[in-house]
Amino acid sequence: MYKNWTIEDWKRVIWTDESSFHIGMRRGSIDWIWRSPDEEFHPDCIDPKKRETQGIMFWGAFRWGKRGPGIFFETEKGKHITAKVYCDQVINGPLYEFWAESFMDCDPIVMEDNARVHKGVCIKTREDLGFICLPHPPNSPDLNPIEHIWQHIKHRLAKEHPYVTSAKELKDIIMCMWEEFGDDQFNHLVESMPRRIAAIIKAKGGSIKY
């Protein structure tokens, strides 16, 4: 279905995701491997480990022509983010507000990946609110352009703030970077979706270069 979507279709999508940022950890480390030029995306040359879950978690959203809200999850010490936490702090708050606002420009479609915290009570809440959702597998960064924003922020952190020991300071830095993004700055990421879909199909679901 999505292989036939045009850029105009993708402009309707609200891209969302969360990313972890670690406190007191040296950033910018690189794992080096020996490979031939044509082995760049060979499975043996890719680190398949899942994202780390420790540290502070930041959630954000954007769509064509509009940077959306960004928030840090608030949880009790030692507690993890659950579906209820995600529902209370994201879906019933900043995501709903951004979705409702988007109707001034389009009929929005909400993209959330298939992570565990997006299930449970979140499913019924989306239905009750009337969200139209874009199905998305978990741990598929090639299909979610917001991953480029996390990459950009983490690159800047590694370069400009390689070692931060205060959670408050790290949150202030990340939020400042998020709010520096212009509304139109990532339109090219939305425009890349037809190429991404074609490349993913060609790679039979494997990693791609875009």
C-alpha cells in the first residue's frame, strides 16, 4: 500500500518517537570494523543491538512544515515508562494537542512504532480520540525520519557537550536544541519517504542508504 503513496500523502503524517540520552557518559564513541566497500549494509557489519533504555527519555513529534512538541518523561525513581505513563504524558497531552492543531492544514495520520509502551491502554485511547494511525514496526529507524533528528542532537551533544553529569543541565541542552529547529527544516525528510519505501522493498526489509 505505502509503496504507492506520494509526497502529498506523507505530508499528512505526524512522525513521533522517543529517544534516550545518558547522563555522565562519554559521548561520540565509534566502533570500527574491517569491511569491503560493498559490505556497508551487510548484516555482519551492522550492530543490531536494541536501543538503551537507561537515562532520560525525550519524546518529540513533527510533520511537514511544523516542528511539534517535545517533552521529557516524568517517572518515579526506579520506575520504567509504561503504556499508562505514555498514554497520560504523551497521547492525552502534547500529541493530542498537536494532532488537533494539524487539522488546520491536513487530515493528520499519527505514526507511532510498535514499541510495547505504545500498546495496552494506548490502543483504546487512540480509538476513543479518533486518531488515524500509520502502522509501523518497532526498531525500524529507516522508516521513521525523526530518527535523523535524534542523530543530529546526539552528534551535537558529542561535539559540544561530551560529558554532562547533571540531568537538569542535559535536559536544558536537549530542549534548547529541539526548539532551535525551524518548522521547515526537516521537510526534506518527509520528501525522502517514497525513496525510503522503494529502497526497503529492494533490500527486502534490510538496512538501506538514503
